[in-house]
Amino acid sequence: MKIVSYETRVAKMHKPGDEDQQLRLAKNYVKALRLRFKKASRLDEKLEIGQAVKQAESVLRKLRLNIFDLEDMLVQRTH
């Protein structure tokens, strides 16, 4: 299962406001994976999805920690 990395999400940001959109998308992705994890019936499926949840949560955490720096970077790009 491929997770959208932090670097990929940052690369998709071009103007102020994009950081909020990526944060929202990452949050929704984690929610969707958690739901998939709950609905999974097989152990191997749960293990794979569980790893994906951990990776996606890590990306989300990094986005949240760096949100102000990302916003400043995008404001700098537009000026």
C-alpha cells in the first residue's frame, strides 16, 4: 500500500492555502484508512493497513508540526 509522502504533499503546494488543503486531505486519508482497518477481516489485511495507518499518521503529524513554516514558505514564493 502506497502512502502519499510528506515531500510529495509539500511539492503539491504552490500558493498560500494549499497547506490547509493538503492537511485536510491527509487527515481524511488517515480517517479512511482507519475505517478500512476496522472493516478488514483477515489478519494479513489488518497488518498491512495498520502499517499504512502508521505511515499516514506520521505524514499528518509532520504536516501539523510544520504548518506555519509551510505557510511562510508559500507566502515567500508569491512575493
